[in-house]
Amino acid sequence: MSIFATTQATPPPHTAAHRLPPPNRLAGVISNCKSIGDVLRIHAVLYRHNLHTEPLINFHLLRAYSSLNRLNYSITLFHQTHKKNVFIYTAIIHCHAQRNSYEQALFYYSQMLIDNIEPNAFTFSSALKSCPLKPGQALHSQTVKFSLDKDLYVSTSLVDLYARGGDVLSAEKLFATMPQRSLVSLTTMLTCYAKQGEVAAARVLFDDMEEKDVVCWNVMIDGYAQHGLANEALVLFRRMLAEKVEPNEVTAVAVLSACGQIGALESGRWIHSYIENRRNIKVNAQVGTALINMYSKCGSLKDARLVFDRVNDKDVVVWNSMIVGYAMHGFGKDALQLFNEMCRIRLKPSDITFIGLLSACAHAGLVNEGRRFFNTMKDEYAIEPKVEHYGCMVNLLSHAGQVEEAYKLVMDMKIEPDSVLWGTLLGACRLHGNIALGEKIAEYLICQNLANSGTYVLLSNIYAAIGNWDGVARVRTLMKEKGVQKEPGCSSIELSNKVHEFLAGDLRHPKSKEIYMMLEEINGWLKAEGYIPQTQIVLHAIGEKQKQNSLEVHSEKLAVAFGLISTQPGTSIKIVKNLRVCPDCHAVFKLISKFTGRKIMMRDRNRFHHFVNGTCSCGDYW
């Protein structure tokens, strides 16, 4: 029942003994209310003093009820207001827009026009706030009709509308024609560029801004981080600190994400220490999740677990991040144990929880457990599998050699499989020598225009593995015709807060001479051990010696050689590679860990490998 249901049509007379402040002061009191009880008490007093029809007061009451999650009270009050003006209508439109109820907001806007009440700039800025692109374009025409499209608030809201809708060109055109620009409008355009991946344009705008607040810095840093430019994000963060701009929680989350992308553990630890020494940044669920993700991706599960244990009021996102952390390191049983703890405290898992669990099962070879979780998410938790869940199952079955079952699973999917899923299945065909199925999948992807560079490379590798060089030539000709570029292998290592990157056969590093001398020394160790290079994985029609030379200068070997010459004996080495580690490098790293007594951690595209004393944590299952 509404709180207004029993209100009398005519309020009781009030006594002059309790004189109230004027409406403008009462409005300020209402705006400062922090609880619903305070607003209700003030509203009751207004009724007693016959001020319940005052438009200015009702405007603030509408917004106060809405801000305190009592939208139904706002709606009731709106309908009880007899003399509705532009401010009352704008308030109810604003209330619905704040809750992303754009259809209701547009309904009230239409009703406003029917009542012959002309909208103002604040009406449009409110109505546009949560509006999708198509109805927003209709509102745009209305702003032109009422000659409000050049108003600073309205034009900023219009830029935001087109930015949210992904229409960068229209946003740019509006932004260029704005007669004046505020910090908010500049930040809106900056956000548009950053979210749409136009980071170069965003940086030009950012550098031209005379005034920048923390929001601007966050948008630019996060733009870099979200589009794979982690080094640029960290450089900009250091500049932010140098210019004495105070970071906040949003900054922390963005820079920690950047550290995780490139495995910059030292930088991540410094940022963690910085956070703990700042009063304005709390290690809450959001920051805690960012720290767990960073430490997990940088190879320090111990630190990730310490953060996890210290986070108060853990939500499902925090639990998910730790489960995914265990999964990417191949610690499947730890991930499953954590899930059991989560169930014991009756925290409901999300779809991300099951992505973590299925990934953990795939990396640990837990086929039966993976099948059980895939069924559990549907039957017990009513979570419909997404393409990511199917991808994990395909990965699990493929690694176990059950390629035909994985293919059947994909063909029986109710949703459209993506290129990543097909790529996983195609990689399994190559791994297990299922040439016929591999060709079938690749041809389907090419015919349907679903093929990416990985598709062509995998098909070429399938042909090369069986010595079908004509097939390899056909694929490479097709790649050339379609302008498809193979992604080069790149490995990085962080030393003294600086990330060093290497490509295969790289000679650009200042210490290249010392690196290649270290490689020669490693080759001596390998020969003494009787190691035979796995030249069969070099899928080119070249001689055996050339194949050996090619293997010796893989990017990950250059990175580990640099790590060996640049750190003290016994120091752990951490390497990040953008592609899957090759079998020869994997075998060599096991031996290097044995020869040097060092722990070597490598994060490739799929998972972590911990090499210790001649063995790998993956158990050669990856």
C-alpha cells in the first residue's frame, strides 16, 4: 500500500506556533536528507502546514524519494501534484533515467508534451541519460525543434548518447560544433574515444586539455589498459603521480589490470603498497578483486590468496577471481576446494564461477568433474551455458583426446559458436592428428567468413605436420590474398620495474651480444644432457640444421637467457608469452630449471607453467 493512500484530501489546520522556513530553505533540507525516515517526517510536516502542493518542494521530494530507492513514492507524489510544471516533469523523468528505465522516462516526456508543457535543457539532459541510440536520435530532433541543441548540458548529453551507441563519427561532429566546452563535455568525448578503441585520438584530446581532473586521467589510463596498451597505461600513471593528481579506486583497478596483462609483478607490488598507504583507497571487494587478478596473472598465487583472505565482505566476484587464479595455474583441486567453501557459506555461484571451474578441470585433466559441473550449472543453478562455457568443455575434451565428442558438442550447441571456440577445436585436431576433421572445420570457417589469422595458421600447421607442403602453400597464398597477418610470438620479462620484450631472433636489445652468448651456453648444457631438439614442430620445408637454429632463438628462450644474465643465481624468472609455448621451449625450460636450480614461471596464452628442478606444474598436459 502506498504511504499516501490514507492521506486526507484536505490537511488539518496548523498553528502559527511552529513557523516553517521558506520553501527554498526547506528544499535544501530535503536534498540533504540521508534516510527515508527523515524525508517521510519532513513530508508529514509539510502536509500539516499545507505546503504539500508547493512545486519547488515537491520537485525536491520527488528526487529525494527516488535517490533513497523509493521510486514508487516519487510516482505517487507526481500523480498527486495537480499543477505540474516543467520542473516536476523533469524530476520524474530524471528519477526513471537514473534507474535506466528509459521507456518510462520517454513516456513522461511524451505526456509532458501532451500537457503543453515545454521542456527545458535539464529535461533533455535527464531524458538522454540512459536512452539507447535509436530513441535518443528522436530526442535529438526534439532538442533542435526547441532550439536547445546548442545548450552546453544538452549537447554534452547528445555526445554521450552517440558515444554510448558506438557512433563515434556523430559524437565527433556534435563535439566539433559545440559553441563552448566544459570539463564534463571534454571528458565525455575522451570516454567515447577510449571505449571505442580510438586511443590515439583520445590521447591527442587528453594532451590538449588545459584542465584535467582524476576522472580524465582514469579514462585515459583505463583506455590504454582495456585495449592492450599496458605499458602506456603504467607510464601515464607515473606521470599522474608526478603531477600530484590524487588517484582513486578506479585508478587502482585500471593500473592493476595493466600490470596483470604484462606480468609486471614488481610494479603491481609497488601499487599495492601505495594503495595500503592511501586513506582514500580502501581494499574493498572491487580493489581486492583487481589485486587478486593482478597477482594471479603475475604468477604469485601466494600473494593473491593473502589478499583474498584479507578482503572483508567478499562477494561472488572476489571468490570467482581466486577460483580463476587457481585455474590458470593448473591447480584444479584448489579451485574445486574453494568452490566447496563458497557453497558452504551459501553464496550463489555465477556464470563466471563455472567458467573458472571448467577451466580448472581442463587444465588439470579432470574430465568427469568438468562434465559434472557443466551439468550442475544448468540443472541446479539454472545458468544457461554461454559460448565461454562451451569453449572450456571443448578445451577439456580436446586435451583428453576426445576430439569427436568435442566436435559433437559444438554442433549440438543452441547458440552460435565463436572463432575462439572453433580455434580450440582446430588446435585439438592438429594436436591429435585428426586431419580430416581439421580440414572440414577450417573450410567451413573460411566459407562462412569466420576465419581469423589463427584459423589459417592452424590449417597450415596441420598440413605441414603431415608434410603436405602443397596444402601449406595454398593456405599461405590464401592468407596473402585476404591480407591475413600471422601474429608474431612475443615474450616479455620484467626487471627493476621495466618490461623487456623479445621477438623470435630479436637483435634489438642493448644486451643482445650477452643474450646470445648465454644461449650458446644453454645449448652446451642441453647437448651434454643428450637433449635432441624437437625439430618436427618447425613447420617449414627447410633443412634440419636450419630448423635447429630456428628453435634456438624463439622469443621465450631469448627472454629466459636475458633473465639468467641479469639476475642473481637462484632468483626466480617470470616470463609472459602472447602465444602458446612451443613443445621444444617447454622441454628446454624444464632442463634449464634443473641445470640452474632456479624456478621459472611462464604465462602463455592459455595458462601458467611452473618449471622446478626439471619438471613442470602442468605435468606436460597443456
